[in-house]
Amino acid sequence: MPQSDLREVALLLREHDDVAVATRDLAAGETLRHDGRELTVGDPVPRGHKIALRDLATGTPIHKYGQVIGRTTADVPAGTHVHAHNLGMAAVDHEYEFGTAVTEIPPAEYGRTFQGYRRSGGAVGTRNFVGIVTSVNCSASTARMIADQFRGPLMDIYPNVDGVVALAHDSGCGMVPASEGGQILLRTLRGYASHPNIGAILVLGLGCEMIGVDTLLAGLPDDSDTIVERLTIQDTGGVRATVRAGAEVVRTLLERLNEKRRETFPASKLVVGLNCGGSDGYSGITANPALGHASDLLVAQGATTVLAETPEVFGAEHLLTRRAVSKEVGQRLLDRIAWWHRYVEAGGGTLDNNPSPGNKAGGLTTILEKSLGAVAKGGSAPLTAVYEYAERITDPGFTFMDTPGYDPVSVTGLVAGGATVVVFTTGRGSVLGGKPAPVLKVATNSETYQRMREDMDLDTGGIVTGTLTIAEAGEQIFEAILAVASGQVTCSEDLDLGRDEFIPWQLGAVT
């Protein structure tokens, strides 16, 4: 069997970690040299999975990234594949600190710019859409019928408009508007209706729903300059009549929006959502820390970045509270995690039900391990604010939004809050798109990038092979964000994805 130095076939992330991550498939019987001794691979270890570096007795805490990711559930000899069959969740009682690890990001020496659309109130869009915002699911099909009339070559006569998007959803009635679920839906719909990437909206309702057109419009920001039109199906005369009337309204809106032109703005006007999905064993090693570096570069420019997916920072939240600019900010994050504990328990689950089967196939074993890799997307900048789902993002710097880990719902919340570009890292491969905010997809490994080349925008796999550093990959992501913000089309946009990924988070009773 071949003999190799451990560093040639695996990554040791911290000096005293108990496991390393294989960078290629390791066969049983291979001999690895590590720390002055030989290590024999006991059973096959797939690429991206963990190998034990020393003998580990049952119940031993396992360290990766210098943090505990679980406890062994059986004796694990050195050289053994470490995964769900011998590693389980560990209860970790963190002593939370607030503001003890705040690292200021100095302002960039040179200000960068992008080409965007001027909106009132100081906001800047990266796209210029007409949105058809539905107040209730009853108007969803009608909205899609209207939007479908403005696809393909017809849009060539409106070169300064990115499209017409029907924002259809599954709710809007049978719920109390003042309830938690009702307020989340209203925040989401209002966030899209006043989003910087949408210059004009047609608000479309049925006419008898609990969350109606008037209720939705009443909460739009006072400083919005979005062009607003409205229709209800019952008053207009039914579906066919509403489709005809709606199409005429949209044509008028398109003509007005086509007069808009991109202008030069500082990068400080960007609001960038940070999300991941289909994660694998490389996510916390390549794409996520690279995106974290890009986040720091954006913060240095005065921009805003927004981490999300609360269930996927569980177990690593102590790293974020240490970066909080105040105890209030850090405590707000802990309060949201406490809410999630109550929420999943009420549904008969726990937060450690994550990772998903795909995550596990990619090498991730526990939520602790997944979360430690996920928070790397947030770089090292101070945590300046914590927002509830779809809450309007107002603070510059690195921030956090409480969202589920389900990618379309999470990204919907980020966009509703005001994210004008979303960067999405993936190891297994995701086909997520977004409208009106473009989604830039970053592969964690070159195999996925090559296999799904028409769906991936960037490849960070070179970090594993040594042909690319985290800083270099982060700079590539940063430059790509500026290019996309200026109008460069992402793979998801080229495929016209994003309409069906508008999924507001549904909470509460439906009566």
C-alpha cells in the first residue's frame, strides 16, 4: 500500500485537533506519516470526511477547528474513519462572553464603486425589476399569468429593465395579521414591495383576504419612491379580466422603469446576504472562510453583510457573541437561539436533527461541526446588529438575521430585509436562484464546480490543492460581487431561476 505524509492527503485545521479532513479518498491499509509516527488507515475514508489522528476512547470530546464537534460513541483507533457511526452530538455548555474578541476592520485605503440604480432614501439597487406582489395565495396564479406575458424577446424593447417577477406565496388568509406569522408575512411582502431592486410594483389581491392590499400598502416605508399600482380580482371582474388589466398596468410600469439608468455608487451602498446550502466537509475550509474574507473586504468599504440561518450557527454562537459590539447585540442573538429551542421542541425535534443526509454524505457529522464551518462566512468583523426575519436592515458592517436553515426561506428573509446581492456557498451543489436579488454561487470543491459548471459562478477548490489561498479566493468573490452588482449576470440569472424560490417563512395557526 502507498505511504504518504498526512499533509499530502489531509488537512489538519488546528494543531491539536483530533481529526483531519481527507483531501482524496483514503484506502484501508494506507500508511500516513504524522507527528513523527506512522498512521495506518483502518477503513476507507471518503474525500471530505474525517480521519482520527490518535486513539480515542468512547465518550472522548472530538476537536476540529480547535472546537468540540461531538463525542465518540465507540472506541476509535487512530486511522479510523470518524463519522456518524462513531461520533455523536455533545452537550456543550458555553460561557458566553460579549465583545471580548472585537476586531476592528480598518477602512479600505481605496474606495471601490459599482454601477447601480438610485432609489430614494439613499438605497441603491443592483437590478431594476417590476414586481407583482400578491397579498394572498388566491391571487398567485393570476400574478403568474400576468408575469408570463413579459418573458423572452418581448423584453428586448426594455433594455434597462431586468424583468417582471410574480412574487406568489402560499399564505395571506386564514391567519391573524397581528399574530407572529402574520407580522412575518407582512414584513416579507413589504420588504419586497419596497426593495431597491424593484422599481415598480403591482399589488394584486383577491379582495376578501385577511391580509389585504390596503393592509400591505399601509406599511410601506415613507421614503420609498417605488411606483405602485393595485388591483383586486373580485373588483376587476375575475381572473381573465384581471390578467388583461394587469398586463396593461405592467406595460405602463415597464415604460417608466426603462427610463432608469445605472449610475456610479460607492461599494458602501451594497447590502450582501451570506448563505450556504448543500454543505460538505470542505465548506468550512474553502468557500465559507473565503466568503468571510470577502465580507471583511466589504465591511472595510463601509458596506453591509448579513449572515443568516440560526439553526446553523447553533453550537458556534459563542464565537459571534464575542464579536458583538455590545452586550445587547450579543444577547439578541442568544434570545433568537433560545426561541429556536422552544420552536423545535414544540414540533417534537431538536436543533441537532441537522445536518441533512446530503451534508452527512459530504462529510459533516453533527450540527456543531456544521455550524463552526458556517459561521466562517461572517469573517472577523465586529457583529453590529441582529435582526428578526425579514426585518429591515439598517446598520452597516457585519450583521446577522434570524432565518431558518431551509435555503429558499432563508434567502427570502435576507432579500426582504434589503439584501441586494446574495452569495451562496455550496459543496454538494445547489441550484438556488433569486429574484429580484441576484444569487452568486460559490463551489467549495473543484469536483462539484466542474460537474455543475453551468450552475456555479466561482470555484474555491484550489484552497484544498494549494493553488489558491483563502485571501485570494476572498478577493475573487469580492470582485465578483462588485461585477454582479453592476449588472453581470450570474449562472442562476442566465437560467432565469428565482421565481419559485420566493418562500416567506410560515409560522402560527391557520384557521
